[in-house]
Amino acid sequence: MSKLDNPVPVFITLGSNIAPEENLPRAVRMLGQNHHLALCAVSRVYETAPLSANGQVARAQENFLNAAVLVETDYYTAFSLKYNVLRFLESCLGRVRSMDRFAARPIDLDIALFGSQVIVTPLLSIPDPDILRRAHVALPLANLAPEFVHPCTGQTLAAIADLLAAEPGITIRDDLYLKA
């Protein structure tokens, strides 16, 4: 892993529909315990229905709880963070990957934004395309840094979230609070 010149803001989305009230806080704690990440902020928690491959509600699963964290790193690249840290944390929290990308899971950790970098490879797409498509991604990110500018569209996260805020089936869970 190569050391970066300056700390980079990294937005990580979190989702869980297996024991989410336990797994989201555990994931945030684990991220905060990494010596090469500075945990700066944690979003509100949002509840959404699970989606299937065709974008329809997958009624056979429990609802998801979604959130996002803002961390800074001067150590990890996007690839090393994704494949050496986030995948390891997912495994520690019981995630077993299967061919079904839409299966229920104890935790899902994804890099939504890595500074203003644009990375498009078969293994990693940053910015996460779902920022522009899914309220459960856009709203937590805008909650963290509303004025942060999407590196491809030039829109602020607040503007993107405003476009998706009317998406049905997303609820703020004020009874759950994740600590930075």
C-alpha cells in the first residue's frame, strides 16, 4: 500500500438487513478503530425496503438500514481500502458473499466517493453509480457533506439527494443514532 500525499475524504456507505441495529454500530466502531482512518462524521440512519435485481421490492427479506460515514485517510488507496479493509470488516461481521448480489446481509460496506477520484474498472467504480440512482445512498451522503461536489456531474450531494428524496419507501430512523 502506498502512502498518499494528503488526507483524502472518503465516503463509505453501510447497509444491513440482518441484525442491522447491532451490525451498523459495530461496523462504525470497527472503522473508527482503524489507525489509518480518521472517522470524521456519521450520517443519520435510513430504512428502506430491499430491492431485487430488477429494482422491485424483494418481499422475502427484512428491510435494510442504511447510513454513511466520512473518513479521511493518508494511507489507503481506494483499492486497498475496499479489498483489504472493507471486505475484511464485512467478513468479521459475518458476511458471506454469494452469486446473489441482492441477498440479505449482516453488513455491506462500499466506497461511494474517494475524494474527487474517478475510478472505473471491473472491480471498482467510484463514484458509486448508485449515488445518482438510489435515495438510500444519496441521502446519507448528503447528510454528511451537503456541499461536496460529485466529481462527474458537478452537482452537490444536497442537490442529488433533493432529486431522489421523494423516492417512496425511505424513512429516517431517529430512534437509531450511530456515533463517530
